[in-house]
Amino acid sequence: MWRCQGSAAKIGLVAVVVVGLTAAGGCGDSGVPDEGIPGAYTLTAIAGQGLPFAIIDFGNGDKVEITGGGILLNADDTFSQTLNSTSTFDRTPESTSVTRDGTYVVTGTSITLNFSDNESLMGSIDGITLTVTVERVPWTFRK
């Protein structure tokens, strides 16, 4: 269980969680994306639940929620990912947006997002739905 004391510790934890949730270990094979794959995918669910999704709840009203986000897959095999969150501490909400970019590889229905900071996310794509797994939890994006 995560324990934090004081606002500074909680804010530090939020930064670690939001950035950490955008990356997980992995690597993929080379491949060429299908013509129908590039486009904007909007985050619609985490673990099958709609947004906002509480990723941390301290039980006293303090929490961190994912409120939105998306992945833009470009035709040149590059992408950008944006993750929006709201952190509420001492009954004061604060919104944050984190954007990361990199390259992607598609092999069949598998996709690997290789971030420019050397982290990777693996998932699946069918042209309309992009699903990546973060800490064994599925994040669903729809075109």
C-alpha cells in the first residue's frame, strides 16, 4: 500500500505515478503500419471502467485521477501520447497534462510504442481500438 505524508510527498508521488503510467518494459519486432492505423485515439477506459479513473485514493478525499488522454499515431511511424490527470490534495484539485513522443512498430495486431526516453509500451490494435497494458491493467483508446 502506498503511504504518503504531507503535501510535498503526495505531489512527488503524483509526478512519479503519472509519468510511470505512461511507460512499461518491452520491445517489439519491426514492421510497417497498416494504412488504416495512423490517426488519433482517445483514452476511453482503464481496466474496463470509464473516465475519470482513480489510480490512487488516499481515503480522505485526496486522490489522483486520470481524466483523459490520447495517442496520435502518425503515418511516419512516430506518435505522441498525452495523459491528463487531476490531483486533489487538501480539497484543492490541480490538473496536469503530460505529453511524450516516440516511434511505434506494428506487427499484425501487435503494437509497440517506443518512447524517446527508451521506455516502451506493448499492446494490440485493430484499426479502431488500441489497447496497451500498463502494470497488467488494460488502457483502451478508440479512434
